[in-house]
Amino acid sequence: MAKLPITVDKIIEDFGPHEAYAPKQGFQGHAEPDKLVKTHCCFCGMQCGIQLKVKDDVVVGFEPWMEFPFNEGRMCPKGVVRYLQNNHPDRLLSPIERVEGEGFKPIDWETAMSRTVSEIKRIQSTYGNDAFAMLSGVSLTNELSYMVGKFARVALKTANIDYNGRLCMVSAGAGNKKAFGRDRASNSWADLKHAEVIMICGSNVSETFPTLIHYIWEARDNGAKLIVVDPRITPVARTADLYLPVRPGTDSALFGAMLNYLVENDLLDHDFIDNYTSGFEETISSVKDHTLEWAEGITGIPAASIRQAAEMWGRAKTSFMLHARGIEQHSKGVDNVLGCINLVLATGRIGKPYCGYNTITGQGNGQGGREHGHKCDQLPGNRDITNPEHRKYIASVWGIDEKDMPGKGLSAYELVEAIHRGEIKGLISICFNPIVSLPNNNMVREALEKLEFYVAIDFFLNETARHANIVMAGALHEEEEGTGTTAEGRVVKINAAVPPPGDARADAAILKELAARLGVGDKFAYRNSEDIFNELRVASKGSSVDYYGITYEKIEKNFGVFWPCPTLDHPGTPRLWEDKKFLTPDGKAHFNPAPYRLSAEPVDAEYPILLTTGRVVSQYLSGTQTRRLGRLNDSYPEPLLEIHPSLAQQYGIKEREIVKVMTRRGEAEFPAQIVTTIRQDTVFIPYHWGGRKSANQLTIGVLDPTSKMPEFKVCACKLVPTGVIAPPSKESLAYQSR
Amino acid sequence: MALEPEKNFNPDMEFFVDMQRCIGCRACEAACAECETNGQETMIHVNYVDRAHSVQTTVQVCMHCEDPACANVCPADAIAKDSNGVVHSANTSRCIGCSNCVMACPFGVPKKMEAAELMMKCNLCYDRTSVGKKPMCATVCPSGALFYGTREEIRKMRPNSDPVNTFQFGAQTVHTKVNVMMPKGSTALRVH
Ligand code: SF4
Ligand code: SF4
Ligand code: SF4
């Protein structure tokens, strides 16, 4: 396949992103809707409860859902305006097909389906089954995650299926499995409110999971002390009792030094360590040289602050450890996670009230999406695709011969590299926008241009789908029934508020028809999403992620059910490990040595500055959804380069001067925002934008060896001021007028 | 002139603003703009205090003064306070767009909507509060920087703060229906 069929500008004219501020038909129906549908926000891992207002089969607004216990009506701005997507002018209302020189033209479903299936068959018979790959996403429901994993293995018969949780959750998941044998946050959020000490590592909670902030502020009202580890003073770091401005890429040195301090000062829970853990000796000997001074030199955090952190953590009776992408998106993300877990285990503060260890899932169904088998190395129930017992069980659930089940495939970034090398020729994607969200995205673009056939299932024409041959118009979150699993492990019900508009179809219906045309319709004979869920329950039965006892009815009745929930009369498990029986082979929680090592690309004379990336509150991931919502764009209209005044002065950079940021992979220009809320050696760019504004042109595609997560959070860059002052953004104009 | 409020307005419920907790997310602005009577304009405003040095934001909502300066200076009698103490947005048929209220308000709340030649301000979500619901902004605020409920509830929830609704502007003292949360023991806020 060649380049885009037509210029980007023309594609944008036809398919957006255009901005919606109000429902197409105005606010009519706002006050007197036909119905209110209880469901959940389609964005981050908090999965806030919300009610959607529906009038004439269109979502026309929202009403807070006060009874839902996690958020009690509270929402962030994304949740408030998400309803505008259902009737958005950019919605794909039918399948479209690429026409050279003209762009994309509507086609009927018959054409879309038959052409797709014949291309799949052609490519697979020419190059082998694995030459057709699938990329999935964890904004999908549990049902769809499960169905995609099965579709890839049973209908496409390919090993090469992976998902965008590879960019988000996998380092935490791998660390969790190593230490505990199960990949889930240990506690419900309710426990957080009463912890004595809360340590937040690499998580801009206030902007990325805003409704969780309420729990943190409440904990503080109850007297909790807050430690925040971050290279930037984010809104949550602003209020911390102890702020540790870590140099990007050095978190494990901090955790190692803290562990060493706990050992030297005997701030340990010996009973817990002796009876319920293994690997302690080996782990502490790996950090015995990690003095506070040594860690200061590496992390840039004053030794006194590290001591204070270790004292606060070590002497507390109850505590909560929270972390997110800031420590996970590294070529040593798993080690960083294990470093955090070591601190939790050393103090034995797990499996008890108000003591927990929670990793915060970024994507809406980041938790559920990593349990049901659309990862390249995993089968449903977080089972291992290389484990013969696991394979046999899932093959029996699927009604196939175990020998016909493909093995482990390539992870997301490796998969795109294989496309680039010409080894993979065909691709189907659903709910993944790699050209914006993968690192080193100039490589991703070149890869897409090499595909012989690419079909995308999506509801908007995102930046990646612009390269497709065919785009099948899929469904939004509010147009399809299912379940999601929140960051605290609560399985919640997603209710369809309206049918997909126009000729768009539910994603499950699209996959079902493709499967039938690929000759395996009997394996996908689901009548509805509950059928899929019931199969998923069986597939998860007896695994570390047991959903068997959860039913749709039970979820609705109880405002969600926490897994594991092995039997129908089981109430679910908000707090894990109360019995101290861990799911590792020896039944103990494992300490793991997590020694500090350098990031993949240290700074040098040519590229002397650290670049890190992240999110802003008004946007979500690759922005496919949020960049179409006017009010969200208005509050942060363009990516800015956050830079400390001393670094700005060194280069003579002025406020809003456009700065060229260069790395070994690409270059891009951003207006500077000069702030003292960032380290002096680090610059920050949010990554939600595509094309010329894409921060991921710059980031590095080096992966964690265990989790295969890319190192988004640190690479080396250089800055070249252009002398041009950017015109005031909509944002600053808005501020001036206030 | 007092309007007759709906029977369901609960006078025990009050509005509390806790700036410390604001994370600058603008959910309040987005939610306020959802109200059809506002025509997508937000009546609550979030600002950075000094973005060059801090991420601290403040949030400004109508304080619903006991003796509202905006209403007092209105030559057209367009602004009215009802018997529950809610100071309402300008009556569209009366407002002449003179901006007196904009200049008189010590908190800088009323805005003149240039296109409509009309003053608009927060009316405490009268469409919601009059039927026993909470105002939109205070409902969605993810951080609890905005809270609508009883004095008893907030005292229990925030043991380290006290609600304050007395403001000292030089020699002038202003009492308001809306409270700001201040450190324990505070009784008044001296503004300048
Ligand atoms: S994006 Fe997250 S915090 Fe915001 S409303 Fe949605 S689920 Fe809640
Ligand atoms: S109380 Fe209602 S009208 Fe007033 S600012 Fe809040 S949302 Fe807007
Ligand atoms: S919703 Fe709450 S936290 Fe967000 S900007 Fe408004 S007052 Fe601040």
C-alpha cells in the first residue's frame, strides 16, 4: 500500500477532527430526555459512573449518577462532555474505502466484508497465517477484549495479536505477577482514605485520574502524609508533605536506597518477611551499596529527602503505594515496579485494612483488557499461552484442537517493526492509534505504508486509520453492551444507551460476521454480549483472574463486583491477600532484586537534555475522541514544551517562543511554557496530538525486556530556539479575557 | 423584589469552595456550560494564580451576597435576590447591558455577554437546586473543591478547616451565602 490516498488537509476536511461544542440538534431534549441510562465513563481507569440522557435514540447530555459509590456523581471534564461523540459530525456512519486521489468513499457492508475476507485469505495463503496481524485496544469492553483474542487465534489463526495496553499496563502487570502471582491492584479505593502514608510514584493523579483525587484529599483530611515522586510539580505534588523531584529514568535508585535505609534502620516487618515472603536476602544484598548519597547523585533528590521518605514510609502503621506510567514506561519499568513492591513487602503492609499497593490503569478498561487474552503472550484468565495446561483448557472452552492454537506472537511495537521489515503484510486494527501512541512514530508511518492490506474498525477516522484500505464503522462505548473492570478491580456494567448511528455496527457484530465469513461462525455464535460474558466466565474459571461467580445481574445489583469471584454465591474480593496466600509457585510474596541501571539513551554532549512525556487533564491518550470535543481543546489547545527558567535562559528561550526539539528519531516544534514546576534538566511535552504536533516523533522505541513496554518517559534531546514567538494560543487568550 | 422560590429548595444546603483542593481540571466550567439557560457559557471561572511558578488554580463562582452590590447598582432592577438568598442572573427583559454590576461586584463575578448585550451570572443552578438537586459544578467537581451540602456535613468531612462567609474589603464587610474553606479557627477573610 502506498501513501495516503489524498492530502492530510483534505482528509481532515472530510473526516475531522472537527470540534463539537453542543449536540447537533442543539440542547433540545436536554431537559426532557426519553430515558436516563446508567453506565460508565468511556475514558480512564476510574470508570466513573454516569447517566446518559437519551432523546430519540441520540445521546443528548448527561446527568450525574450520585448513587454510584466510587465517584458519587463526580466527573472530570472529559466525562462531562464525552456524550457529544455519539452524534458527532465526524462519526463514521458506514464503511469507507480508500480511493486513490480522492480520499475515502462510503461502501456497503457486503463490499467491505467480502473484500476484507478475500484479502485476509490471499495474504495468509501467500505468506502464512502469521503474516496477517491484529492490533487491539483496551478501551474495549471485557467481552470485546475476549472476543478479539479468540478471533485472532481461532478465525485469523495468527500468533500476531497484541494490544495497546502494551504501552500502558504491562510493566505493572509483569511486576505484579512476579511478586504476587496475580495482576491486580491489591485494594479498593475505599481503603486509601484511611492510610497513614500515601506514596505516589510517577502518577499525575490530578490530571489523569481526577476523580481519584477526592480520595487522596479525604485521606489528607484524615491526617495522611503524602509523598510524591515526579520530575514535575503536578497539582497533586503541589500539596505533598514531601516532594521528590526525581531525574527521569532513575526511580529504581530511589527505591533501592529507601529499601537499604529500611534494612539499616530495621524498619521492617520481620514476621511478615519471615513467614510470607521469599527472596528477601538476595534482594537486600542487591541494594546494600545504595546509600542515600549514592542515590542523591543518581536521582538528583537530596539525600535528606530520601531519608525523610524512608522514615515516613518505614515508621507508618498503614500505607498505600500508588504508581502509574511515570515509573512504568521505561526500558526497566518492571524493575521500577518491583522496587516499589519491595518497599511494600519489607514493611508487610499488604492484605490489611488501609494498607495497599495499587497500580493505576490509564485506559478505561486497562485492568479488564489485560485479563482476557488479546495480548500476544496471554490467553483468557491471564493464562500463559506457552503453558500446555492453560492452552488445553482454553482450547476446550473454544472448542478447538490445542494444536491449532497459535503460540506466542510479537508485542505491539515489535509487530509494527515486523511490518516495517516486510514480514507482516496485512493488518486489522480495532481501537488502537499507533501512529500517535507508539514511540518513534516516523517508523510506524513507514511501516503502515508498506502493508499490502490494512482494515481498521473504528468510529472516527483516526490518524492511523487514514492509512487503511477499508475502515469499518464501529461503535462507541455507549452503543454496545458489556462490562469493564476499573483500576480497583471492580467489574462494572457498560449499558448501551443508543444503537450505533447510521450504518455503523456494534464491534461484536463486525467480528462475528468476519468470523463467519472466515468459516468459523459456529465458534462465534453469540446472541448478545451476555453470551460472550458467560463464555468468558468459564474461560477465566480457576485462573488467577476468576470471574466465574460474576453475572450481569449481580453487577447491576451491587454497583459492580470485585474479582476474583469464583462462585455464584461469592461476594467478590475488594481487598486481596488477607489470607496471605499468594499465587506464586511457593505461595509466598516475592522480593525481587531491582538494581538500578541506565536508561537506554543517556544524555550526552550532543543531546544534553532529558525529554519526558505525559498527559494533560483535558485530553485522553491519542486524542482520537477528545480532540473532537471543543471545550476540551479550548482548555489546552496545543502541546507545549514545559521548560525550567534556568534551562530556558541557558538557550535564550522566551515564553511562547517556538522551540525545535530534536532527538535521534525526529524533530518537532512546540511553543515554550517556562515554569519552575519542572526539573532544570528535563523538558516535558504531552503526547495526545498527531502529525507535526506529535511528541512521539521524538521518543525512543526501546523496550523493557520482560514487559516489552517502550521507554516513553525518558530519552535525550536537544533544543534549538527558532526566534519566533508563537501567537497566543486559544488558551492564553481565554486567560487574558478573564 | 423577592422571587417566590420553589418549595423544594432546601435552605439547609450551602455552597462551599475549598481552593486548596482545586486541581484546575475545569470540569466545573464544562458542567456549568451544559445548562441550557446558560447557552453554553460557563458561569464559573478557573484561573491559574501564577502558572510560571505554580500549578495552583483558583475558582470563582458567584458568592450570592447577603446585600448584593450587583443588584444594588442595577439601574434597571434586573438583578434580584430571592428569599433563599440566591442572587439571580439579570432578567433578560430588563437588563440594558450597562455593566454597572460587572464593576460593582467585589468578587468580579458578573460577566457581560457582549453578543447578547446581557449580564449573566451563576444563579446557583436554580433549575436544579429548586427541585432538590445539587448545582452542576459542585456535583461534578472531582476534587471536592466545590461542595454543596449542609454545614454539618462539611464540618465532619473537613475537620481541619472552617467555612467562612465574611469578607473584609477595606472598610467594607460583605456577608455571603457561599462559603470558602479556611484554616481551622478562621472567621473572616480580609481581601484587601
Ligand atoms: S476520564 Fe476518568 S476521571 Fe474523568 S470522568 Fe472519565 S472515568 Fe472519571
Ligand atoms: S451553581 Fe450552577 S450556574 Fe452557578 S456556576 Fe455552578 S453550575 Fe454554573
Ligand atoms: S471542577 Fe473542581 S477541581 Fe476542577 S477546576 Fe473546577 S473547582 Fe477546580
